[in-house]
Amino acid sequence: MEAPAAARGPAEPAPAVEITVTSPEQMRELGRRLAGLLRAGDLVMLSGELGAGKTTLTRGLGEGLGVRGAVTSPTFVIARVHPSLGDGPPLVHVDAYRLSGGLDEMEDLDLDVSLPESVVVVEWGEGKVEELTEDRLHLVIHRAVGDTADEVRHVTVTGVGARWATAGLSTLTA
């Protein structure tokens, strides 16, 4: 039985959810399902090898959140804001791959200002954005590396903090 959020402490992880994805369309669908759990103020960190599907998942998030603009990798611009087409939160999509520093370098992006009213997704954010909030969602996407056309991805979803203790992450496997 899972311990209540108060018993785990403010920044302890909830039990992880493991999901196997076999195509880019399934990765987008996972993003669309995940969007149903997200709300303004949520921080989502995405980790995984190059080509693992971080941007594809974020594209699905954008579709699920109903935001304006094509969600593409912000590698060279570092961050893009996608306003909501309805009454939902905007999506702030950050690619921290080219950023070598921690939160100090990220401060220039004013994520702490954007976070309360937005869903913030940070690719390559591990070790760089954890201090923004005690509550965050961390997705690690594993894929076969090397000379392979294998489309299978193994996604580990871990909620950290009280926000994710009872958020229903297990619904992502449905």
C-alpha cells in the first residue's frame, strides 16, 4: 500500500509507473493522456537519449492541452511558449540540452515566474530545474542505442512531492 503524501515527505517520489511504447504515435498518445493529469503549476522533466521521443511526447502534451502552435524541439531557441487555445494553461517547452549550468543558468528563462500559471516541460532538465518546485513529474525514456531501427521505448514516470502522491499516474498505462 502506498504511503500517504504527508508520511512520505514533501519531495519523496511516489511509486513509479512503467509504460512500454512501440511507436511514435503511441508516444504522442501517452502525451495526450498525460495532459489530462496536468494543471497550471506543474513541472514535467523529460530525460532520455537523443531520439528517445521527448519532443514527440511533448507534441502529444500540446495536443492534449489544446495549445497554439506546432510543438517542435526548442533546441536552438531554448524555450517556446505555446498559449492555450481555450481556458487551459499555456505550455512552456524548454530544451536544456545546450545549457551547462544548473538553476542559475535557467533563471534567465524566468521559469519560476512562468510556472504558477503554466505547464512547464523541460527536456534534459535533470540536475537543472528540481529546485523550481518540490512537486514535479519526471519521465525517463529508455530506448535501444546504437545502429537500430527499434521503435520500442520504455517510459518510467515518477511523481515527486505531494501533488503527485494521489494524481492517478497508473491511469497512464490504460
